[in-house]
Amino acid sequence: MSKDPNQKEAIIKAAYADINKFGQNGEYDKAVKAVNRILGVAPDDQTALHCKVVCLIQLSKFEEAYKFIEKNKLSSSLVLEKAYSEYRLNKPEQALKTIDNAGINPLPDSLKELRTQVLYRLERYEECFDAYKEIIKNTNDEYENERRTNLSAVAANLAIDKNKEIPELPEETYEQYYNAACIASNRQKYAEAEKKLRASEKLCRETLEEDGVTEEEMREELEPIRVQLGYCLQMQGKLKEAAIIYAECLRNKPKDPVLVAVASNNSVVINKDQNVFDSKKKIRSAMSDACESKLTSRQKKAIALNNCLLAFLTNSSDQVQQLCQKLVQSYPDLEFQTLLIQCSQLTKDKRQKEALELLNKYAKVHKENAFASKFAVVQLLLSQGSRKEAIDVLLSLGEQMYKPGIISALVTLYLGTDNKPAASELLKSAVEWYKMNNVSSGDLSDMWRQAAEFHLRGGASETAASSLEELLKLNANDMKVLAQLVIAYAQFNPKRALELSKRLPKLETLTTASEIDALESANWVMSTKAVKKSANAKIEPSPSTPVVEKKKNRNRKRKGKLPKNYNAEVAPDPERWLPKYERTGFRKKRDRRAKDIIKGSQGMASGAAEQYDMSNRANLGKNSPATPVYQEPTPGPRQQHRKGGHKKKKGGRF
């Protein structure tokens, strides 16, 4: 039954008025009902269809909005709404395809910004950075600060590549300070990042306090800054402070799943092999589906690798093998790290042969990681006590064996097997190899020094001299090396030793004549008898020092002090050294205190002396009681004025 056109128009007009009112008030669920009234009488009304899609997006019903667009074939007219719904449904590839295939050229500003956000989600950071720079250049509105903040966030991800140059970006808001700190931390400048994060936290508090936000809203804004601060502290080795920050964040149960994942994963790293059950719980929350869509591929890769390591620490052998296979399938670039975890687990299970086979097989196929694989093989062999096999593996590295660290390891292993000649030959060949290949020896001073000292102790003076020559090239003013070189050449080439000795400083410049005399007269090396002889012997000064005659000191005798009343004619008192009470003329002072003083309480009458004098009771009868009779005390002045005693209180009942 068709409705009257006037009635239909009235319904549409009233519904649009309601949509406008509800939209301004943010009541989008009521606005959807008003739109449905319009679509009930005019199902093809394009404006009403558009309004319904917008209302569904505002209500975060992205799946419903996307299906509504597809059902009503609105893809060509509602490109922005469709692409945004796909973006929010975690379909960034599809959203980018929708924008690029729309055939709109040039793109409006709204689609440009959405496309830039999609590129960021797809981790195409270089394209995203260029797109944001173009948008900022061509627009001038109230959202400029937000765009600059997003630009600095993109720059933070680009900073992971150390070769990428990052331009200087403004640091005005707390979000921009936070992104600047992320750039510094990705460049491994953790102390600088910590300072910027603390500045960001302070500015965030001040800004939000001015805006009058609630404590809960402020905490939500501060939590990302705090978690990033915990990461910087953790990378600086301040594990306790970092653990406190992560625990506080997880205790508050943040709404952002990324914060939960990052704080949980970093806590697991701090725990290592401690609190294993707590770590298992946290790694599960870090790998939940809610976190999966929000994390970057770099973050997901780190969490998956930590999950394998946690299984290894909990001795879950079967689980380690399963997780390692899954990790390689998801992230092929982690194949070598996964192999190391598998081999470590096999070694724990006392299956070293299988571990060695896996490593050798991998080294043959993957030449780029063959060098590192050989080191893993060496570690396994040394854990079994197979030193000779470990030496053979290191010698098979070719020219890479001449690296200082490997040379040091080989010398240590040779000395551990009591093979000093082999260690000497190795050092000789290393010196010759560096001479032939003209390798820059800026960081090889320690190796040259150790090689020279080793050969000097072993009597190989020629080899020691060549090592010292290389060391002297690095620092021509090192007199210690020059002196060692003179000693080495003196063994087989005296002429060269004489030439080099002329470069040594003269003895007079090093020490003075007085220091030489002091050394000659020093008795710290002699025995006690030699010291006594040398003390009695006359020390002849060196010819270069002038003789100075010392004046003899005359010892003057001083007269002793005498008392003022001293009389030489009168003999002194022989008892003068005795205490006064021991002398014959001592008289004790008289005790003037009265002996008849009665001791008692204050205010006692004088007649009480007789009462308490027991000597006057000799005439008492023998049948009198031994204990004194209790007398009722005389009431005091305050008690005499009292009219009556206290009345007994009646016992009350509960």
C-alpha cells in the first residue's frame, strides 16, 4: 500500500531533522533508527544510505558498515568510508587497493591522509614519510600539530636503519618528545632517550592538568611513555627500575593491547630462567589475538623468538622443536637463531652428535652464516672437552682465522694442550700474514704486544722484533716498545740495536744525580748484616755532585726547673712523694654531723623516736605478739571534711 506523497515527504523531512539533532549530540544509535525510517519509505535515497554508513562507522560497527556498502553497491560513491572500514578491520592491503583503484585523480585530502595511515600500517615507512611531508606542505589547518606528530612517529621507525638520515623534527608537544625519544632509542642512544621521555612525561602531566582531565585518563596517556622509559632503563642495565615500571603498568590493566604485549614480553626477558610460571602467563598475554593485529612485524618476531627461548629454559624439549619449526615458517630470516636454540636443546638432552650434524649441514648450505656456525660447533666441542677437534675447526676458517680474537683463542687452546711450538708458529704466521696483506692494524696493538712478549719469552727474537716494529709504527713515541725492540735486536742484529738505542732518551734526562745516589745507597735489597756494614761504611759521593760540608750541631744542656720556695740549705721532705693520708703528720677531719638524727618520713613528730627505738622495749612481756598491731591512721584534713563515702553503683544489666 503506497503512502501519500505529502505524508512520505513529511516523514523524510522529520527524520532528517532527527538525524541532524542526534548527530550533533553524538547519539548515533538513535540516528540509525531515524535513517531506517527514511529508508523504509525511500530505499534508494543516497543521502540516507550515506548517513547510515557514517553512523555505523561512528558506532565502531565496521563489519556491518562494510557489508552494507557491498550490499547496496556503494563502493564507487563511498570510497573513503569503504577504505576506512577495511583499514579498521585490519585489512590494510585491501584498503590500499580500494583507494588506488578508485580512479580519483588527484586524491582529496581526506583520502590522502587515509592512504598515508594505511602505508604506515603496512610498514612502508619511506613512502609514508614522503606522503606526510607533501600533506604538511600543501595544507594549513588546525590539524598541523597532529600531522607533524605522525611524521615523527614514521621517522622513529625509519631510525631503525642506522644508515638512514633522519631530518630534525620539532619537539613542542609531549607526543613529539615521545617520538624523538623513540628515534634516539632506535639509534641505541638510550641515555638521551631517557632524558627526552622524562621531559615528555613532565610536559604530559602539565598539559593534561591544564585541560582538567581525570586521573584515569591521565594514566592512560602516561602509560606508553612509562613503558618506553622502562625499555630504555632495561637496555642500560637498570633492570629493577624497569621491572617496577612494567609491573605497575600491567597492574593497571591498560586498554591498549600493544602496551600489554610490550610490558609482558620485556618482563619475561628480565625474568630469564626465574619466575617461569609468571613468564609463561605473560608470554601468553603478549601473543594473544588482540595484540596480534596491533603489533609491528618486528615486535611480533621478537615475542615469538622469546617464546621459543622460554620453552628452552623450561626444559620442554618437544615444545622447543615444535615452536622452532613454526618460527622458521613464519619468519625465515630467523632460521639461524632457531637452529641455535634447537642445537642447545639437543645438547641438554645429551644428543651432541645430532646437534653437530645439524650445524655442519647448515654451514655447508648457508655460506653467509658458515662463520658463525663454526663457532657454535667449537663451543659444542669444547663443552665435550674435545680441544684438538675444536682447534681443527678454527684452523679450517681460512684467512678468517687471522682475526685477533680467533688467534687469541687458538693460542690459549694450544697452551692448554701443552703445545707451545704450535702457538709460536701460529703467531709467526699471523705476523707474516698481516705484513703481506697490508691490513690496517689500528685495532691490533694488543695482538702485536702479546705476540712480541710471547716470542721474547720463548727466545724467538727475530719474530718478536717484527711484531715490535709493527707496534712501533702505531706509536713512534712509545719508549717502552723501543727499549724492547733494542733488546730483541741485540740478540741477532747488534748494529740495528745500536741505531735504535740512539733514539732512546739520555739517562740524565730521566734521572737526577741525587736520585742515582739514593738508589746506590738504598738498602731495601740487602740483608740485615749488609745493612749494618753499609751504615758504618763511608759513602763516597759521585764525582758529578759537589761536596757540601755540614755544620756540627752543638747540644746545649738546659738547667732543670726548681720550685719558687726552693731553699738549697734545707733538705727536702723525704715523704714528699707519698699520698697525704699516708704521711705521719696527717690528721683526719672531725665528723661534725649529729648522730641522733631520726630518719623517717617527712613531718614525723619527735616523739616518734622513742616509739621506734627497739632498745627501750626490753620490759615488754614475753607473750606479746611478734607482729605490730595495725592502727587506723588519723584522717587527713581533706578526709575530715568529707560528709560521706562513695555510694555503691548499682550493677547495670546489658
